[in-house]
Amino acid sequence: MIYCAIPLIIVFSICYAATRHEDLRKIFIHAAKFGWWLTFFLALIAFILGMIV
């Protein structure tokens, strides 16, 4: 299941960063930061749901 989420997180992070910046270096820096944040957030939600169920 996690293998399906990894490409989605990468693509979503790059697309979101590309809407905010024009410089390619800034896009990848922002995408990396947003990707880590998104991964942490999704893991936190999965942990909370795992504890509930």
C-alpha cells in the first residue's frame, strides 16, 4: 500500500511546488520540503486511524 503512495506524494509535491515557483531549483527544494511534510502528515493520520481501529 505504501508503494502506491510514494509516486503520488512525489508527483503531487512537484506539481504543487511548480504552481508556486518558476525557478527549477526552487521548485525541487519546495517539493522536497512539502513532500516530507505530506509524508509525515499521512503517516500521522495512518497511525491515529490504526490506533482507533
